[in-house]
Amino acid sequence: MALYEHVFLARQDLSQQQVDALVEQYKGVITANGGSVGRVENWGLKSLTYRVNKNRKAYYTLMDLTCPPAALNEMERQMGLSEDVLRFLTVKVEAHEEGPSAMMQKREERSERGRRAGQVHQRVVCLPV
């Protein structure tokens, strides 16, 4: 079975319980078609860059899926029909990430990783006096 990361955006006027119900509904679609759902992260209500169907904000949710393509197609079909889902994106991955996603990490952790990864060496110039 293939591995996928799936992110969907739900309308801003839904409650968190309704968003959780959507997640459970789509989990049921995946499991009914022979797949499984791993990590589910609710990123919360975030501002959109531009309006989508008159919404300025949306609830972002990430799901790690292990499923056959038919299960994914059925879930995406149902999301396309739902008025509560504004957008969705599915990406096929080689392996699921361990631990929290980049969106869930604290800013300090992200900035420290960036400093370690791209350590900039400062050049000191001595001018004659």
C-alpha cells in the first residue's frame, strides 16, 4: 500500500467538534476501503492568504494515510462534494515523519534547527589604525 500525507482545510464557521467529526468520517472511508490512518494533527484556525469561498480563515488538518489508491480516490471524491471542505492536498511520500510536523513544532525549535543546518561563519575584517 502507498503512503500519503493529506492536508485539508475546513470552513471557519465550523466548531472544532465538527472538524473532528469530519476527520472521523474520512478515517472511516479510508478504513472501509482497506487502508489505515496514522497521525492526525489539527493545526487549528489559521488565516488564508486569499479568500476561498468567502472565507478568510480555515481549520487545517494533517492526516498520515496508508491506503490503496482507490481508498484515497473515494475520500477525495467525498471531500470534493462536501461544502465544509474548502481545499485539500494529498502528497505521496516514501515514509511518514516521526514526531510532530513542522507546523506543530515550537518556533524556537525551528529557528535553532535552521541555525544548526545553515551555520553562517562571520568574517572579521581588521582595518589598519
